[in-house]
Amino acid sequence: MAQINNYLKFVTKVTEHGWKDVNGMNCRRCFHVGDNFIVEITLCEHDRKCKNDLANQWVKFGYIDRFLLTHIGVRTYYTDNKGNCSGAYNIQERHIPAPNGGAYPKIDFDYMLEATPENVDRLVAECIRMREMDIRK
């Protein structure tokens, strides 16, 4: 937890958005790190009874080993010194080489976690760590 707190201290502002609670938490929050980096957290609920629910599909196709009643979605917004904004430093994405020489994002299911305050802190801290160390997957 000490390492998580070391990175969370970089958060300069938190804004909350949304209309309902998931596990007692606001369903969408943005963690601002300075003026050029935002980690957006979205808390999602799933319905085990719905065969087309995303979490059911993830289990069916072997991406996760058990059904998650909730999960945390992460989006990042990094603006470089030229004013270009990208989704860099997102712990939930891996970039896979594309045939045309580019890359496309793929979900990193190792970081698909249930919606708890501890997991929110963990994911936000990991994104900030990636930014501070300039790690891009």
C-alpha cells in the first residue's frame, strides 16, 4: 500500500460524475495529475442472468476465470508538450502490432478488477507509475 500512496500523492484534483453508486462509490471519477494527465475510472455492474453480458462473454471465451459482478474500466488522457492527446499509460491496455505497421489496443485482463475502493486506488496508482516511468505497453 505504501507504493500505491507514493503514486496517489501526484493526484492534483478528483472530479466525480455519474448518476448512481456502485458498491457505494460514484460510478465515474477523473483523477487529474497536473495539467496533462487524467485517469478516468468507470465502475460497471454486470448481470449474470444475461447471456450477452460482457462479463459472461469474457468467462465464456476464457479471458477471465470467474464472473465479475462489477469491474473497473480505465481510460487515460495524456497531452504531450505539442498538444497531442492520447490514451497513453493505461494499465488495462496492451498494444498489439498491426499488419500495417501500427498497433491496436487489446484489453489486459490481468488488470480487470472488481469495483472496490482499494482496486480503484491500485489501478490509478499503476497508471501514474507508468506515466512517471514512461512505460507504454
